[in-house]
Amino acid sequence: MDLFNFLNSFLYDIHPLEIPVAVLLPYFLVLTIGFLGFGSAFFLTLRRLRQEKRCILRTLKILQASHQEWFYCHLKVKRGIGSEGLSSYLGWDESFETLEDFIKALQRKFSFDLTPFINFPEQKAENFKIHIQHPNTGQSCEFSARWEGVLQEQDDLVFWLRDTTDFSREITVHHHKLASVIEENTRLKEMLDLLPLPVWFRNSQGWLTYCNRFYAEALDSSNEYITQENTLLWIDGRWKDDIGNTKNLQNLIEPLKRHILVQGERRFFEFREESLDNLEGVMGYGLDLTDLEKALSDLEQHSMAYREVLENLSAGVTIYGADKRLKFFNHAYARLFETDEKWLNTAPTLGEVLDDVRHRRLLSEQADYQSFRKQQLQMVSSLISPFQQLEHLPDERTIRRISAPHPMGGVFFIFEDVTNSLSLERQYNTQLAVHRASLDNLYEGVAVFGSDNQLKLINPAFIHIWKMDREKIKISQHISEAVNMLKETFIFEGEWDNYRSRLISRVTDRIPKESKLNCKDGRVINFNYVPLPDGSHLLTCMDITDSYRIEKILDERSHLDRASIT
């Protein structure tokens, strides 16, 4: 139906004038003459009709300019007109002329019944706006109705339809994303609640908006109360003014270390806050350093005890840090190298110390001092295992220097004056060599067994007298092994093991004795045992076979002479 026919039929339906005005004109003249009052009413009715027509045209022009689909109708006649695309949108084969057709199309398209909402003709419905969606296809639209009454009466109803299928899909996607974000946020909060450290978030105004379970438990309060009161864990009563407001809500630019009470226990925490790029605010967290503080305190005590021990050593000690500067020295070092302690307390570098002792001729002579100095400096960061070396100073002292890596980084040196020790060692070695040479050239055999019955000393004469295998004789050999070599030399009766046990018992019972032993080869050996003060056993022997034979011959002659005289 075109716009002109709609208006013509609309006017006729509203006003029961079904014949042309020209035909009624004579009647109107008679009636005008006879009834002036009715004439005035007629002109007023025409004026009202013109105004109503102009209003309807204006409304329809506004509707046609709209980008939404619409349907305009008069409820008394239940006839109306729809937008150009309304039939296509609702899937209706014809243009809409009646409200009933519009209701049927709407029912078929969205399974939505409009009748209960308009309640015509008895009463007029109120303006409404709803969202309708097909339960199967998912197609949806925003549906609204508004009364567009002409003049005083409101008999015209306009229905607006705006397709929201794509928008609803976007809404659904956003709902899913929102649900995912909420789920992720919940999971993140649960994870933060499991952390054994306080975590919080503050907005750009410094106001606390979130804290985890540890934070709340540390203050023995609820999350809601803490955020409401803006209770900061690292701020106690001293940081609040007279009315209870915190004095400083600025971010923690630098880490703040402070002791706080956590569930009645004094703990040491380090509080930090970091700015977030995508959020206006800062995230903060606290690290419990109580165990670290205790460990550092214990380390400091051990370090003080360690320094106390080093200070009382007779050897000189110096410790250089990773920066090659002197961190510690004891008085023994200052005395050993005659160095000013005030200067050493200024933490000079290793290179400066080397230059000083070289200048005072207290450093061993070096063919290439610069290479030596460079090598000493590199040792601070490259030394892996300790080593020692002797340094002969120009003042004829000999210093033993032990260099070792320090456990805390750097290197430490131990200096010990071994001049007298080396002199005594040389003297001892000389005397030992003299004694050794004397023993080796003795005609008498000598052997010493320790308190553990292991061989400590033996001279060649002892090996020769007992005809022992020189290759089998070894220092630290047990006395039982040495006696086993003499099995073919001794004359014994019974078991060898029993005889050997008795023999070992005789030479280790710490009772001095002297005896003569007859060998299977006819030799006679004079044997002496002397216990030494340190628990060792000294054995000496001498081959007296010739003197024994001569003595025996002389005895026989003496007997013969006495017999002949008798």
C-alpha cells in the first residue's frame, strides 16, 4: 500500500465521511444557515483533520528517514504501514497493511507473541522496550513500542526493530571472555593466597585495593577491613597522625626493611613495590628475611671469633677482597714486615702493599717485578687451590707464604718466619746424617723396632750378620715378618710358630738381656736387647764365632793342663 492510499483510507476510517465534500456542500450551506453552531463545529473538524494529517505525514517522514525497521499503525482500525525492509527482515511475502499480519510475522520470525503487550482495544499499552531472541536460531533483535498520539488522543503505535544478532554474538563472546577473566582472576587470587609472603596492590592515590591472605593474617584482620582502613603492613602507629591517617602514601621507591609482628612473632621483612605498565598503581610484596638476618648475625659472630683467632696467631695474616683491597690484617703481620698499622687501616690495594714492602727491601728479589706484581694481582680472582712457597728476603730472613682463596671472595695470605726453623732443621738433618753414617759403618748390627713392633731403623751389619735378604727388608715391616726370615738360621725344637712367638716375646718384654744364640751353620751370635724410653726396642748383635772357638780351645787346654799336673 502506498503512502497516499494509506492516508486516504486512514482518514475515512477515523471519520465516517465516505462521500466527497463537493456533494455535501449544498447540505452544508443549508445546515450552515440553519445551524450556525453546527457550522462552527464543522470548520473546527476540518482544521483538526488538516493538523492530524500534517502530523501523520511528519511522523511518517521521520520514520522513513530512520535506519531501523519500523511498523506504524492505528489501533482502532488495526491498519498500518511498515518500513521498506520490514517484510524482508521478518520473512513476510507481502507488505504489511494490518497489525494482525505484523503480529503473525513477528511470531513466526522470533516465536514471540506481541498480543499480551498491547492489550487493545479495551486499554492502551504502556511504552516498552524488550530484547527478543529465537530459541533455536539464535537470531535476536531489540524490540520497542511507543505511542505516537496525534493531538490529544494517543491512538497511533510505532514498533521499532533493531537487529542485534551480531551484537548479541559479540555480547556472548564478551560474556565468555569476562567469565574467563573472572575465572583467571579468581585462580590468581587463590594462587596469591597460597604464597607464604604478603602481596598487595595500591592504586595511583596510594590506596590499598587488594591484599592476599598472608597479608590479612599478618594483621589479624579481614581483607575488607584492611582495604577499607588502608592498613599498610609496614607502617605502625608512629607513622600516623593525630586523626589516624597515614602520613605517607607514596610508593616504596627503595626497598624498606623493618621488623613487624606477625601473629605475635617478631619478624624481619623487606618490603618492595613495583610499578605496573598496564595498570595505574603499584604491586607490592614482602620478603621474610628473618632467617637471613639470623644467619648474617651468626656469620658476624663467627667472623668476629674468626678474626679474634687470627689476631692472636704468631704468623702474619692478610685478607684481600675481590676488589683487591686489604680487608684484614693482624698485628703479627705488621710486626713481621714493620708496616705502619694506620696506613694498613686505610685499606690499600695489594699492588700498593707490594710496592711498599719492595721499596723497604722486605720483598724477595724479583728479576721482573712488574710481571710478578701483575701475577699477584691476578691471583686474587683466579686462585683455585692453596699453595705455599718460601721467600728469601734481603735481610737474610726466610718467610714461608701460604696463599689460599677466601671463601667469601678474594684471597688470604699467611706469612711465617721460618728462618730459625730451617736452621734447626739443617742442624738436625746434619746430625741425623752423622748418626746414620756412624750406624752404617759399625761392625755391630743394630735394629730398632717401634712400640708398634714395626721396623724403624736397621744398619747393614745387622742384615749381614743374620744373612737376611736385603731386598725383602723394608722400613715399617712388622717384627714377625723379619723373624720369619731367620727360620733357617735358628736351632729350635717343636713348632716354628710357637718358637717364633717365644722369641718375639723375649725381645719385646722390655727387660734388658744378653744371650748367645747358636746357628745351624755353626756360628755363634752375641745378642743384646735394650728397651728405649719412647717404647721402642733396640736390638744389637755381633758374630762372636771366632772368639767363641778360641775361648773354647783355651778352656780345653786349661782342663788338659790341670789333668796332667794332677
